Amino acid sequence: MFTLRFRVTFAPPAYAEAFRTLRSLLGPIRAQPGCRTTRLLREVEDDSSLTFIEEWRDRGALEEHLHSEAFRKLVAVLEQASEAPEVEIDDVRIRSGVELMESILAHNANEQRDGGAR
């Protein structure tokens, strides 16, 4: 799985339009083959920044997306940013959930009970 993340800062006049446009892209991008999800996040501590996240089943699906009309629209919004966007692409080979947290917590509890030896 591949995760594509953009964190973008906009000047106040451009923020509202950027938010509307990015929000309008969620569905069309999510509908593309191989897209697992899309999310648009507003920054709580920085009201001029947005984070746009996409998850892709595999590299092929990501590559197809990078050539799509929806991605061209996304790039057009990014070009309106007041600062260079932060861009990250993660190749996620393993994804764990609550089971991993429980395992770590149980392991730490056992170590503490056994005298903290590591």
C-alpha cells in the first residue's frame, strides 16, 4: 500500500477556495481503481493549513492516479499555496492495529512485573 500526503499552507484569501476544491476531489479520487481512501484534514493549531491524504492499493494504482485529471486539479490547488507543500509518499508494507499496541503493553507489563529486565 502507498500513502500520499500533502500538507499545504494557504494565505487567508485562498484558504476557503482551496478547502472547497480539495473537498470536491475526495469522491472522484476515491472512485479511482485502487484507491483505498482519501481524507482532507484541517489543522487544529494552524488554521491556514490543510492535509490531504490518499491511500493506494499498490504502486500501479498510484501511478495511474498521478496521470489522472483529478491529480492535475489537486496539483493546481497546491500551486496556490503560500509556502512549498510538504509531500510524503510512504510505502506501507505492514499495517498493524490495536493488536500490536496490546502486545507491546502486555510485554511492558510483564517486564515491569519481572523486575524490568530487558
